[in-house]
Amino acid sequence: EILPNIHRTQHKNVSLTSSARFRIILGEWTISRSSAAHSSKFKTRFKVLLRPLNLRRSLFQNMKVIKLLEHDLFEIGPKKTQDFSTLVFMKYAHCEK
């Protein structure tokens, strides 16, 4: 399975430019994100291909979509804070409204 390119992204002092800091994990996750246009929430199901080595699986429970980087590449961060020191890149699988 071809991995997406790691975008050169740097927030604060945490650099995510090195692909050596990532590893593949299998599994499908479901997170909620809100639509500002419709003020409604819907579930987004996706398959995670890459994540930082120091990020525990349980932390995905409190993640939200920060922005859509490309057609099938999301950038997510902590749900209740603006701390972008922990970023996760995932491959889009499918969406269910």
C-alpha cells in the first residue's frame, strides 16, 4: 500500500518532516467533526496509515479534524485544545453522514 507523502509541517518546536518518526498502524477509527456551515456533527470513518511513534492509541479517542490537507489526507489534533504539537496524518477511507 503506497503511503502518502509527509507534508512539511511544523508547529511550535515539533517538526514532522522526518518520516522516520512515523510507523504504520492498522485499524479503522471513527471520529466526530462539526460542519460550520450547517452547525451539525457527523461521523467520519477513516483508516489510519501513519502516526507519531510516541502517540498512544487511546489518544485517538479525543482527536478531531483540524483541516483537510488534500483530497484524501487529513490533519487532526487534540479536540479540546489548540495545541498542535501532536499531529496525525491519515488516509481517507470513507465518510458516513
